[in-house]
Amino acid sequence: MAAYVSNIVIDVGSDFVQTFYLENVANTPVNLTGHTATSKMKKHSSSMTTAASFSVSFPSPINGQLTISLGSSITSGLKPGRYCYDILVNDGFVKTRVIEGSAIVTAGITTG
């Protein structure tokens, strides 16, 4: 499966949640039952420092549903700017990068 490209926007100091629905070439859901996943965000792909690690969950794995999230305590520590991120799924045998893209971190005006 080739990686989908999806750019995301994260607001500093806000909770962030993004849900994806993975489909195969026949446009049917990819069954993610029993899979695990990791997702990280870095300033650039070769950076040694991870800006944030997303929490990953599978709300409806049989329907290809995968969600990444960051709490406000984590987004509060991010500097505004452009980052890159990806999601790596593991079926127990093979690790596959399923989603990648830019993460734009924006500074807000209102806090609290």
C-alpha cells in the first residue's frame, strides 16, 4: 500500500485530533484489526529530534479507521511553523508507512 499524502493543521495550545479512513485500490476499507501504529512529527525528515509523538488509536479497525491526536499540553510546547509527519502501521509482520505529509503549526491569539 502506498502512503497517502494528507497535510494537517495543528493549533498551539489546542487539543488536536485527526481521523483517517484507509482504503485499498478497490476503494474498500483496509481491515486494521490487530494492527499497531506509531506516528511522529519532526521539523524535517532527517531531524534527530522528534517535535511530538502522536497518540494513535483505531476507533473502527474493520472499517480502516485510524485516529491520531495530541493533547493541549503537548501542542502548547510546539513552535509555530512547518513540520513533517507520518504514520507507520505494523500488522505484526510488516511495517508500512500509510500516511505522510506536512503539519502546519499555527500560533493562536486566545489562550486559556
